[in-house]
Amino acid sequence: MFGDIIKKVRKQLGITQEQLARELDISFSTINRWENGHTSPSKLARRRLLEFCRNNNLDTSIISELEDL
């Protein structure tokens, strides 16, 4: 589930939903809806998140999960 991946990203980076939203230039409420499974990100948003994860050297397992979505 995409929400679980968002939580893993935030946990590994030690950031809040608000901080991740700022990094991705989207609203806090969007991150919150993704994380709680209320909505799914667009293809563009997924690519932006994947790029963010790669640029921040996140665990390769998280990056692989994102690539598989």
C-alpha cells in the first residue's frame, strides 16, 4: 500500500508529514490522505517522490517498492 511506503520514507528520514509535503511541494493534507489510504498519488507525484527518495539515498528496498507501483 502506498501509505505504508510514505510512512517508511518519513521514518527513515525522521521527518513529519508537513516536512515531506514541503519537500515535494504539495500540501500536508495530500500527504495525509496518501498515508491514510484515502487517495493515491498521480503518476507525476509518484515520480517526484521516487526522485526525492533517490536524491536522499533512501534504502533501496523503499525505492524498489516505489518503482513497482
